[in-house]
Amino acid sequence: MKKKILAFLLAIAMLSTFIPANTVVRAKTHDAAYANQVIDVLGIMNTEGQTNGSSQDPVTRAEFAQMLVNLSKYKDTVGATTSISLFKDVTSKFEGAGYIEFAITQGWMTGYIDGNFKPNKNITLQEAVNGIVAILGYTNEDFATNKNAGKMSLYTSKDLDENISKTKNESLNRADCANLFYNTLVSTMKDNTTVYATTLGYALDADGELDYLKLVNKEMDGPIIASISWSSTLPFTAVKYYRNDVISDKNSIEIHDVIYYSKNLKTVWAYSEKVTGILKEVSPSRLNPTEITIAGSTYTLGTKEMSYEFSTLGDVKIGDAITLLLGKDDTVVGVLSEGEYNAKIGGVVLETSEKLTDGINGSVYTSSFVTLVDSSGRKLEVEYQGDKDDYVPGEILFVSYSDGKASISKYDRYAGDISGDISSDGSVVGGRIIANDVRILDVKKQEYIKIPSSRLAGMHLYASNILYYSLNGNEEIQELILDDVTGDLSSYGILIDTTANINNLNQLTSSYQCMIDGVESTYTTNENIGGVNKGVCKFDFNGNTIESIKNLSNTFISSINGMKIKSYGQEYIMADEVDVYLLNSSKYYKTTLSKVSDLNKYNLYAYYDEATISGGRIRIIVAQRRQ
């Protein structure tokens, strides 16, 4: 027994000599698929003649040498060639010899005692770990006695082995290497404090994992402005395209779109956002421009080229009619003159006004302005000659520019062949295809909301529902402005009580006690809203004044599945922001669906504004405890 205890203590003592003191152990949180995505973005696995391959393909020692360079701060600075022949089997003519030379000089890899490097031999786990440990700042002096065993112990204690099942003498494939590199990036350096990824300028999320979206943005190249032959300027052949952040194809990208790309991901992102108007102001000055004001809004200049263009040295002047090209972060990355891009902009009138405006030579004059909102939800303020009452909220106007002045025309509303049934996936209406990156706006008076085409799935769209639409070059619907089709701009809650009073002027006033989003409020109007009962209602406001109240229809809930409920065999869809109340002794209490979803304990009633085919949704669910 004493011999067994002694052997155990000796093993513990030996293990302690393998692992440097104060080694931090990282919790395992990510999966292999996520690791592979991150490594793809960073291009770490890209080697001479190969940018991708099967996850089960073996990795050679020559490939691994280049991958180590890609994993380090020396990425993009080390060349593939060298004038030195380091090994008998790696001469200066060997493809990728420069990477092998660099890995050797950094102490990440070693050759064999026979004078060969064996570049085509598959890398083993032990050899890979030796390189990774060196990249993290450790040297042979940090490990006593059996150095290889010490490095393998560190490999385990730092969770560098996450999602890797190979033993030290087994060869690694591409999937193993991707996991090893990811684990290295989120591991700490020799100081056990600094995460290796942060030394390369990469961001971590709250869980200590690499932030994929930030990495994608960091590794993006661009912007470039699409011309007729824009794809020929890319240093790769793209396999995936996005337009306005929606999956698309190459043919959907149009001239003047703003292009970003990732060579590692073989992906292109295109953005079509534009703003047209008169340049009103450059801030803080034309000697050092950082922002400009156009169409009533201020935009940040996103590139050095744009700062130059709007400076005293550039071609753009105050008062010019221009079109801004906006990048992925809504900054200005391009500008077109009136002659280069003469847009005709469609939008809904929100309001009109009169303002004092600065003229030339310091003069001031009164001018009329109309504020529109376009299909992207962007507000545009347009100065025009005429009376402020020439246009009314809700009208559709077209705005174009000629010789630096706005020309406004009213839109002859006609939906034509795009009215009709909308497909179950929201991709077709009335036989007309809806573009993947369609911009849809639902408008109610001066309120509006952007919606995806999926929100309209299964509906019937009448011509009277459509305020405006436009088609792209493929004859697909690219813009759609609707007249309060979804009901999502109304408020939904409980009408608790109503009171009618006569004020001091002998006028009838009505008070409505409501609970909306769990908050009780009382609203007073000079009109009596008749035909409504206490209970669950739809409320429409004009500012803080109630304009209409309508009771909602209800149905008993027999089952719930995600965002859908069933009632007597019929299916209904919940609104994204459905409110749930518990009704107890005639009082309503705001709660959550998870707390009352047990149908053995509660009777649930769904209240909806319209049928699903008309865009209706379940707006309120009321629970009552079963007796």
C-alpha cells in the first residue's frame, strides 16, 4: 500500500513540473462548427495553392508552417519564397519555403536530425502543440525534464484540446487544426492574463469567445462602388452574395451599389442605400469636413476620399444637388452629381412646414418644406417653391432635381397586377416576384414601421392597401409602401372603465381608463367613442389623444406551438410583442406566457384584431385560473 501511495505522490509531483505555475483553465463553451466559421473568416487555414478543403484532409508539415504564420501577428508580412535552402528536402525553390524558414527561426517548428524537414509528412499532434505553445510565449526553459510531456500537459490544462480527440503521435486533419487554432486564439498567453486573440486586435464577446460578426467586419475589404465590370476588380471568384444584408445573387447587384468583400469567405456584400438632396452644410468646416447635411439629416463622411471631396479642394459645393452612396455603417462612401445620377424618389408625406432659410450672401428667406419617408424608413426633408398646404400627410410624392432645385409631382396611385394573394413564404404577390432585399414600409398617418416580406405571408393584398410600389431591373418588387395593412402601428390593451362628464363650459367630455403594456393611464377626449365595451381593445392615438377604440375578437386556446396557437382546429399567429394578462376577480395583471402556459391549470383566450389573411395577429392573451 505504501508503494502505491508513494507512486501516486510521485506522479503528482512529476505532473506539477510539466505545467507552468498559475496556469489558467478556460471553460469550454464553443462548438467545432463555430470554431471553423471563425478560422475561415481569418483565413488561417489558407496555404499555398489551397484555400479550402475537406475537413478530413490531412495537414502536412509544410502547410502547418504557413498556418502558424497565418495565426500570428506576422500574417501578410512573411513571403512564400526565400533565398536560403535550410534543409536537404526544402530548397529555396520549394513552394512555401519562406513560411518554413520563418517557423524555424521563430522556434515554432524544428527539422529532423538527418537534415530533412519532411515537408510532405503529416503533422502530428505533438509537433502541432510544440508550435502552438511557442506562439503563446513559452520556451523549452519553462518545462522541466520531459519537455514534450510538459507541453502536452499544458495543452490539456489550457483547454487547447477542446473538440480534438487525437493522441500525441496521431496525424491531424484540417478540422483538428481549425479547432486547435481557435482554442489558441481564446487561450491566455504565458502571463495567464492576456488572451492571445487580443494581441492580434480581435474582439471577444462576454463569454470570452471570438466575436464572429466583428471579425467579419474587421476582415472585410472595401468599399468599392459597383460599375459595369465591378466583379473583375475582385481578387477572387465569389460564391456567396448579400444585398442589403439579405442573401442574393450576382445579378441583383446594380451600378452604384456599395461593395464590400471577404477573400477568405469568398463573399460579397452590396448595399444600395442612397440619399438625394441639396447639400446644405459641411461640418465642422470645409477645411476639415467630417459631416454633411442633406435632405434634413446629417451624415458622417466614411472615407478619406469623401473628406477630400467635400473639402475646399473637392468638386462638391454647398447648394449642389447630389446623391450620397451609403456604406454598411450608414456613412458616406460615395457621391454622385446630378448629371451622374438623376433619381426620382418616391415617399409618403409626413408633414409640411415653413422655415427661415439661409440664402446667398448672408440673406434669409422663408421657404416651404415637405418631410417624406421613403420605403427604407428614411426621412427626407425637401425645400420647394409653393405654399405649405400644397401637400397633405399621407400623399405619395415623387421628387427629382434639376439645376440644383427640387421638382415635386404627385403619384397616381395604381397597384396594377401586384395585388392579390401573397405566397406562404412572402416571396410572391399576385404572380409578381418580391425581391429578396425588398423594402416594405407600413404607414398610418405620421407613423410608420419597416416590415419584412414574411410579415405579409398568407395575406391577401388589395390594390387599396398599396400606396406605392416600384420594380427593380429584374421586374421584381423592390419597394412597397402600404396603408396600415398589418395593424402593428396600433396599441393593444385593456379598457378598464369609461366615464362621461359635463365640464364648466357645459361640454361633454369622456374619460377612458386603459391598461396598455401593463401600465394604467386615463385619457380624456371631447368626443364620446361609442359602441365599445370594457375589456381587451385596440387603441388608436393621435399624439396623446385617443381617436378610436375597438373591441378585439377572441377565441379559446387549445394548444400552443411556438408563435402559433390552435383553437378548435384553426391556427392563429401571435404578434411579435403579444401581451399576456392574468384575469383575477375582474382585475388584469400583466404576466408572461411561460407563467400561465400550463393548460391544465389555466384557461387561455387569444384576442386578435383581424383574420390572418388580412394581416391580423393575436395581440393579447388573457389567462384565467381553472376551477
